Amino acid sequence: MQDTFIRAYLAYDGYQERGLLRQWLRAIAHNTALQYLQKAAPYQLCSWYAAADDDVMQWPADVAASVEEQVVAGELNERVMQAIAALPLLQRTTVYYRCLLNYSVDEVASLTRQPVGSVKSQSFYGLRKVRRMLLDYIAPEVEKEMACREAYVYLYQYAKKQIMPADKERVAAHLAACAKCRDIAVALENLEPHITSVLEGELRHYSIDIPLADNLVLCYFGITFPVREHASLNEALRKNNGVLPDTEKRFDVGHDVGFEHIGEFDNEGHPIEFELVPNPNNPNNVRVRYLKMTKVYPQHTMASVGLKRNADIVSTPLEDPHLRYGRMRNNLGCNARSGLYLAIPGHAQNIRVKRGNGVIDAGPYKFAYSDRYITEDELMRLECSWLMYD
């Protein structure tokens, strides 16, 4: 009981009042009891320097440590807790439950009122931030190389030349060594001039899907819209050190729960701090809420990056293993100029667009696309096919 209330006290900042306090405490007590019963077995600790795909690692419970090792471990633990405390609230709470209290994904989702996919995303990116913050302490001599998964976040910003200098330098170093990401960056750079801008005061939307290996799709999507009160908003950001007022709802986007949101940028490539919150009106949808940003522009761009499962974006019929069908769709919910762009390998043959405008040759990739003005209740579609002979 004491452990339950101590843990609840430490985690209370992340509790959201919804009249479920008893259920919240019961879940903490349940997991505390399970951990007690399993204490004889090896326990799990967070691996702050493990591969990007690992959340936790097995660590033997009975390893004897020297006094020096205990001092170093204590200092590392303190730095770990400082790094976790620096995370945004929802991410901090998720990492605390998932990695320090060792709760399951489903339990964390119940406690924090998040979809399961959001818990996984918040855990992954929270741990990645912690690892970055600890890297100088753990291995100061290690060069901070960028992995493909991290590079995906910046490739479109790099192609548009809207990226911070430090990020640009790291991306350029990665592209020099990775042909796969270099092909994506070159194709995006060639595609960008075809995504035409609109008149001042109009809305411009785009969505770019790039199928990857392992049944994943890399997605870049965004919208540009007028913000008449940009001067007063920038003044509020200046006074609040970049923190957005809780009443500001313009910088808010939504997507399916299965979408892994990995990056958010503004017009000049400043990274945006954000959190994922459940959509109370749609359990299959989450909202991306801006927390902290650098600047608001008169014609502001919200540029998002994410990964999702292939689903039915690209499919292969049983009757022909060389044939591919590609589909994209979007219901933006407002009057705007909208564009859908689907990446097809550059060596594909016999590309045919059933619904859409045509094909853009962007070098390593070709993009089937549909780009036009739509109304708020209109469903935008792109449908195409091609042949692949590997």
C-alpha cells in the first residue's frame, strides 16, 4: 500500500482528472503487486544506449557491483531522471509508466487515456530524446550519426531547404552514406516545384506517401493557411518562451491512431514540440496539439511527418505478382487546393493513372498525383497502377 501511494504521488502530475481516480490507483496497486510477486526473477531496465528498435533490455538482478560502479550508476540514474523530467508532460508520463514502472502498453493506455499506438509512439520518441540527452555523458567520444529512421523526419525539410543548420549538416552526412535516403531526398527536391503555391488568404494542402520496406509508408503532409493575428500570437509566444496559450486551437491536426507521428515543422524548418491526445469524438483518431513553437507566419505552414502501415496504399493482386495498385484519399474538411502524391520506383513500367492528373518524373521516383481545388465535403482520390520487374 505504501509503494502504491508513493508511486501515485510521483506520477500525479501526469494524472488527468476525469473522475477515475479510484481506477487509476487500483491499476497502480495491481502492477505494484505483480512486480513484488515477480521480484525473484530478472527485472527489466531501460536501455538508454540500445538500438533504436529496443525499448527495454534484460538485466540480471544479482550482479554484484563495486562501490565505484554504484556511484557511477547513481549518477547515471540521476541524469536519467533529469532527462525524463525535461520531456513534455504526456511523453514524460508515458515513459515513466512504461519504462520505470514497467507497465504494459495497454495499462499505460488506460492510465493516460491514450490510444495504444500513441503509447508506443510516445515511449519510442521519449526514450530517443532521453538517449540523445545522455549520449554526451555515456559516450562523449561517439560521433552522433543519424540513422535512417531519424533522417526520415528531416528529408522533406532538407529538400525544401527549410531546415535548421545543425540538422542540415547531420542530414547531409547521412545522405552521403545512405543511397536509399539520398534517392528519397533527390525525388522530393524534384517534386517540390510541382507543388504550386496558392494566392494569399487561400489554403494549400499536400500529402506525399513513399512506400518503404517492411510494409511501411513514409508520409509527409501539411497545410498552409492565413493567420491574420500572427503579430499578437508572436507577442504571446515571446512572453511565454514559445509556449502556446491553451485557448489557441488553430495549430491542431488529426490522423488515424495507427499513424506514428514523428515530426512537426514550421515555414522555416523550426521543429515544433507537440503531444498526441485522444479525439473524444472519434476513438479511431488522435489530435496532434502544438505545445511550443518559434514563430507564427502570416501564411503559416504546418508540416508533418509520420510512418504508417501500408494497408491498402499499395497492393498486389493474386493473378499477377508484377502488377501494383496504388490508392490515396483524403477528406480535408475545408475548401482548399489539395494534392496527393504517391511515390513509385523510378524503374516501374506502364504507369497508369485512373483517378488523378498524371505522373511527375522526379528521378529515383515517379509520383502519380492528383492536385486540384476541392470543397469542404469532397473526398480527394488518387488511383493508379504500374508494373514492377525486379
